Amino acid sequence: MAWRGNEILTPRDRFAVNLRKARRMANVTQEELGVRCDLHRTEVSLLERGGREPRLGTIIKLASALGVTLESLCVGMRWDENGQRYRFKR
């Protein structure tokens, strides 16, 4: 697993970092992103804080609304089938 400071970075945490970065680069508020994706602002906030793991449909909506690829929201993580765990880029 990857680390952020002294914390272990989980897949949902890594997604949260990527989502927040993409939203800020697009200069969009959480509320605006929620409107674009038909999600409540608090859902966007939860996703950006790593409080909820997104469903595939939600990832597709977010990527489309931000004009980024699905891969960019998942950058830095992959499944290691030999070790049966997630791998992260620092």
C-alpha cells in the first residue's frame, strides 16, 4: 500500500486524491460537479474525502463531467494478481 504522511493510502483514498485534483484543475466547485453528474454535493464531498468507494457508473459520470479519462481518476493504482493486493504509485 502507498502512504500519505503517516497514513496508509487505500484505493478509495487514492481515488479521492485524483478526483479532487481533477476537479480543481477544471476549476469546478463540488456543487457544480454534483449538478453535472446528477449527484448531491455531499456525495462529491464524500468521494473526495475517501469516505465512500465510487461505483463504476459514478466514475464514468465524474470523468465525463470533468473532461478527463476514467484512467486519470484511477491513476497510481493497480491490482497485483500475484500478491493479491492493490499496488500504488507514490
